[in-house]
Amino acid sequence: MNLTLKIWRQEGPNDSGRLVTYKVSDITDDMSFLEMLDVLNEQLTAQGEEPVAFDSDCREGICGMCGLMISGQAHGPEVTTTCQLHMRSFKDGDTITVEPWRAEAFPVVRDLVVDRSAFDRIIQSGGFISVNTGAAPEANNLPVAKPKADRAFDAATCIGCGACVAACPNASGMLFLGAKITHLSELPQGQSQRDARVVSMVNQHDHEGFGGCTNIGECSAACPKEIPLDVISTLNSDFRKAKQA
């Protein structure tokens, strides 16, 4: 298929950006979106032009590095990561607009690359448990009810890609934050630091410049791991209890 791409180009964090139009041809249905961008970059390199900078790593939908706004949708028209989006989701002759995540907390580094270290700092502020290291404990020493184990596992599937922030009109990171809080608050190992954790992580979230949640639901709809909105309810409940303690 032949496509027209309108891609955000920006030299650096302090430079003005613009959409630049490119044409690509002979794109096959079984290519991933990132492979299509690879084809474009090979074309640009052959022409002596600067290739488009974009993030990627595993290309297996695991690491969360590859987030892009594709024609106004986080990760594109399918509920998956950008690297797992295939060109069969588009038609011959389509015009596709490709932009970086848009959020104050995710400043553009270059072209389609953004700095998502704000998520790292949120995790560093409390997204962990303090335990003695050593040999793995006997699995049955700390019984966990299956519903709690299942919910903790579901929340832990969050890959920190930032699609929730990009899709939210408020650029809120509450779905990401709620997933991390829920993951640890459902398990017995996370109880001793539960109150301090949620207060510290919420404060860091706000300090980074993320917006507040107004329950629109775009975050969950865009999430490639389909993290449910109820993790935000758990976050709010834990935060309220911690502040009252």
C-alpha cells in the first residue's frame, strides 16, 4: 500500500516543532507500524535526510517504550502497543498523522521521542516494598486470596507506556498510579508501607505536572493492557484513609 505520513519533527526540547509530510510506498499488511517507520527512515537516509527519531525496544508489546499518537489516538486504532499495531489496520492511500505524547510531564526530546522519567520518579517515591533479600520464601507462607492475587496481577500488567496520560484531556497519570498502588495494596507484603506509599506517590505525581482525574475514562480505553478504571478508586480510597490516619 502507498501512504501519506504527516510526522512531527522537532530538533530538541527547546525548539519549535512542525508536521512534515512524507510518502511511503510498497508497505505490506504484515508490517508493524514501527517497521513502516523503519522503511521511511531507510528512505530518508538514502536521500541524505535526517531519519525520524522514535523510541522502541522489545517490539513485543512488553516494554512500553514505543508510544505514539497515531491520527489522534494513543497507539493507533487498535487496543495494543504501537509496536504490535500492524499495517493491516490501515488502507491504501490513507493519510496518517504521527505525533509524540502530548503532556507537560512528558517533554519532547526529539521528533517522536519524549522523556517519561516522571513515571520513574513516581515509582522511586514509593512504588516498592522493603523486604530482606535472600532465598525465596516458601510460597505458602503468606496465603493470598485468589481474588486479591488476580487483581494484583492484573494491575501489575501495566507497562508504563504513558498512553493513559496521552489520551486523557487532563494529561493525568492516575491510571498508571492507580495500577501501581493497587498492585502492592492487594498483597500482604505491601501493607506495612501502604499509607506512606500512596501519599508519597500522589504527591510526586502532582509535583511532576500531571493533571487530575475527572473520570472521563479515555485512559482505560487507550490502555494496551486494559487496566480497569477501578484501580483509580482504590488509589483514591487508600489516599483518603492515609490522610485521615
